[in-house]
Amino acid sequence: MASKSAAPGSDERTPLPPLIHGRARLMLLSELMRNPGGRTFTELKRAVGLTDGTLSVHLQKLEAGGLVEIRKEFVGRKPRTLARMTRGGRRAFEAYVEDLRGIVPGL
């Protein structure tokens, strides 16, 4: 998932992974990285400021990409959706941040 230079001394780079690089997904993954135990749908919605539908779509894409796991359960009689980074998701996010450091001076 990491983007690397095409050749030493070359200015060509593979693009940053779009699954992570989109603003909403980057914010979601950043929030989940700060909370290793996961965040509920409601907590993510508040933290990132997305609508229910938009948040749901982004979480589905992140889950399909193997970056996030989604667990649905009931607490009492209320449904609760918990999202948590997978091990592979953490590695991919760390590689993404490392790639940004190589692109943006001073990060």
C-alpha cells in the first residue's frame, strides 16, 4: 500500500492509496488510530462530522479494503456498531503517514 518513488532520483511517484487518502476516510482512520479499542458509530459521527449515510458508506469501503473491522451488537435492546482498525489497517495507515513524510517536508 505504500507509495514509493518509481526510480532513484525520479520525480515520478505512485499515487497515495485513494482508500486512505480521501479526506473523510483519512479523518476516520485518524480517529480510529487514536482509539485502538474502537469507536462507536455515534462517536465517529460526532468526531468526524459526517451524516449517517456518508459515514456508513465510508466505513463499508474501509471494511471491504481490510483496514477496519465492523462489529454490530446489541447493548440492552439498542443496536451498537463498533468500528476498529485491523492490524493490516494500522500498518497501511503507518505506511501512508511515512509516505506523506517523504512528500511533505517538515512532517
